[in-house]
Amino acid sequence: MKKYINTADRIVPVVFILILLVLWEYLVKLKSIPDWILPGPLQIVRTLAENAPLIARHAQSTLLECLAGFIVAIVFSFVVAFLMDEIALFKNAVYPLIVASQTIPIISVAPLFIIWFGYGMLPKIIVVVLVCFFPIAISLLGGLAAVDSDYLELFRSMQAKRLHVFRMVKLPLAMPAFFSGLRISAAYSVMGAVIGEWLGAKQGLGTYMTLSQRSFQVDRVFAAILAVTVLSAALFALVSFIERIVIPWNRFTEK
Amino acid sequence: MPEIVVEGISKTLGGLLTLGEINVNAADKDFVGILGPSGCGKSTLFNIISGLMRPDQGCVFIDGHDVTGKTGRVSYMRQKDLLLPSLNILENVSIPLVLKGLPRKKACDQALEHFKQFGLAGFEKYYPRQLSGGMRQRAAMLRTYLFSSDILLLDEPFASLDAITKRKMQSWLIDVFNQINPTVMFITHDVDEALYLCDRIYVLSECPTVVKLEIKIPFCRPSHGRTIVDPVYGVIRDAVMEALAI
Ligand SMILES: Nc1ncnc2c1ncn2[C@@H]1O[C@H](COP(=O)(O)OP(=O)(O)O)[C@@H](O)[C@H]1O
Ligand SMILES: [Mg+2]
């Protein structure tokens, strides 16, 4: 139970990370490792601060691609999960395909999207959709399938229509599972966008990373990595926040 | 006249003849108990009466109409409360009214009128997970009642409650049912609960299940809620126990 995590449990990981950072800084200084090989954490933060406006501009495009891809993936997941849940034939036909599609490495197909759709945002959004769709759809589908059949029988005995059952019973009961899938893909979505940008883009953190890396500005690469991390964490937090609003009842545990 | 007549029901489940030939009935405002060993097909019988399942043979008549395999006439409550965790108690309870086509607001208003009678006043805005098992069963009972108020099938409604809560719920049930006077079929595997609540009891056998004993209870639903001291009680209890081969 989350409530009973005491403060010591919270402090421990923070202290641990601080120790690691101090160690890193100390080693870089002690061995006088040059910045273009491995900058220390302080230097990374300094670079991030100096380049803040530029990085923010790149982050903005990345964020836009994430959100767009994320929303498309959600809509798509809902449609597919609904159809799969209602139509057994559709599920039997499509489910194996979706699982199999996960064995294709995104990094190997992403260049094709650049060829087909150019250097704009669209190919990145597609990559984000592909990365996010699977965790969302699978968790939603799992949630729908896990609904206790006694609920369904009860509603059948009350002559509920299928759509009513879906809206009143299945969908709400599947929401906790759906949100756990959503949180996973929130973190993945940034990665998807960055991968898309690596392969060719005018804007975005991925572009900034490749440009910096080519000119051996390793501190900038790290600053971009930091920005990516912050972005992922922010999206994760956003999803958790929305979850609290959409399913407030899920905070109560079974007595 | 809300009465149930079950004629010659038989059902094979998973290759096993579960229900032999079952004949049971409940007259208007009857409170009929169904006792039987676990797995003998009591829930299956209710699934058939409620129309969720078709029997292999036999018919179910309610108010003189053949309703075999048709849902919607009776309301059916189970051991699990099956309240939706996503809705508060008031919204949960008004579900049957919403399903019947009432606007949400009106359904809630109508459901609200019964909250006091069912001992739920003050709990309207709570979510099911915030309530105790007893309160949840009350809410489930009210939801059942709001679907069909005159014929209720209750499948071990108190089986998951602790002994003290169970006893409280039994006298609560007597209290409420004395006001609403429904026709009830009540499954239980608790002999004392059956003797305490029912006008009449059917004792079922092991599979293939048939009615082994039908017995009238002369002292059902005592208003005081205490132990029944009538000497006939022991005689009837023994007869039921014997039929159950305990
Ligand atoms: N859908 C089903 N398919 C196959 N067997 C079933 C099915 N439902 C119940 N059964 C079996 O039928 C028997 C009677 O079940 P049930 O009516 O739930 O018993 P009771 O309620 O008396 O404990 C049990 O042995 C159970 O395993
Ligand atoms: Mg049962």
C-alpha cells in the first residue's frame, strides 16, 4: 500500500543517485577526462542551461510528435480492442498479427517512413504510434477479457444491451489495466520520437543529439539525454495525473 | 400473480447429468428455501429459472406464462455483490432503472426513495470498495429489488459474510421483506438460515439432482430474531439434516 511508504524509503533512492553523481563528477575531475569524451554532471547541467532556449525548441517538436503519436495510438487501440472484444473472428484474425508485428525492430523500418513520408513530423509520429500501440492495446484487451463473467451474466439477466454492457461494465473495469499500459507507452513514446529524428529530421531532440555527436560535443549529447529523460518522466506523470481524474475510485482498495 | 412453477427441469453440464428431474414452485409471496450440497446444481437451477440458461427438458412458468430461456422477468442476486467499483452506491443501485430506459437523474431519484428502507441512507456517495460486505449486500439487494420487485432469486446472498454480520443481515432481510412482500427463492447451504427465513424448504440430493425432501416450516421469520425454542424445530432440523445425509 502506497500510503505506508515512509520517508526513509523515499530518501534512500535519492541519496543513492546523489552518491553516484558525486562519484561521477569526482572521477572525471580526478582523471581529468576531457569534455569531449565524458563530461561531468555539473558540466552537463551547465551546457543544458546555456543551450536552454535551443534545446527547448527542439524538445517542443519532440513533445509534439509524442503527443500526436500517443493520442493516435490511444484512439487506434480503443477501436481495435473494442472490435476484438466484440467480434471473436476479428480477434482470432488480428491478434497473432499484432503480436508478431512486435518482433520487427522499429529501428529497421523507421528509415522506410523517411523515404515514404519525407523529413517532416509524419514519419516520427508513425514511429511513436507503432511503439505505443502495442502496450496500450494489449493491456486494454487484457483488461476487457479479465472482466468477471458473473458481471456479464448479471447484466444479461437484467436484459442489458451489448453496448450498455461494454460502456457500463467492461470499459470501466478495464481502465486500471489500460492505464498501466498507457504509463509504459508514455515513457516509450519519447524514445520512439527520438529514434525517428535520428534518422533524419529538421527539428527535435534526436536531431540535436546527432548534430552534437557528429561535432564531438558530448556534453550537448548528454544535455539532450537529460532533456529526453525529463520529457519521459513528465509524460509519465501526466498519465498518472489523468488516471487519478478518470478513475478516482481505483484508489480505494478492496476491503 | 407472481408465482414460479418449475416443471421437470433437467440439465446436463459437461457431459454429467447435473439436474435430474426437478419440480419446484413458489406461490405468491412465498419464501422458498433451496438447500443442497455444494455442486449439486442449485445455481444452475437459478440460471435456468432466470432464463440465462436453457434446460434440456422441462419448463419454467411465471405468472402462468412460459418463460423458459427468457430473461427479464425475475431478478437474480448472487453471493458476490457484483457492484461496479467505478460507480457509487446510488449509481450502482439505479442501474436496472437506467437499463429499463429511465434517464439517469430520474433513475437515481427513484432509487433514492428506497435507501432508508434498505438501511442504506447516508451511503449514497460512497464507492462499493469503501463499504463493508454487509452494506454491499444491502446495496446489491436493493439493485435486485429495483429490477423486479415481486420475484427475487437469491443465490447464497450471505454466504461470504461473517457469522455476526450474517445474523444481522438475516433479521434485516426479514424486516425489509415484511414490508415489500416479494415472492422469493433462496439458495443456501446453511440449514439454520433456511429454517430461520423460509416458509418452505426443498432439500436437493447429490448429482443427478432431484428434490429429496419438501418441508413446510411453521415458525418462519420470527420477529424477535432470537433462537427458536419450539420443540418442533429440532424435529424439522433433524429431518432436513437426514435428507442432506449429514
Ligand atoms: N457452464 C458449465 N459447464 C460445465 N459444468 C458446469 C457449468 N456450470 C456449472 N457446472 C458444474 O455443474 C455443477 C453444478 O454447479 P452449480 O449449479 O454452480 O452448483 P451449486 O450452486 O449447487 O454449488 C458443478 O459440478 C459445476 O462444476
Ligand atoms: Mg452456487
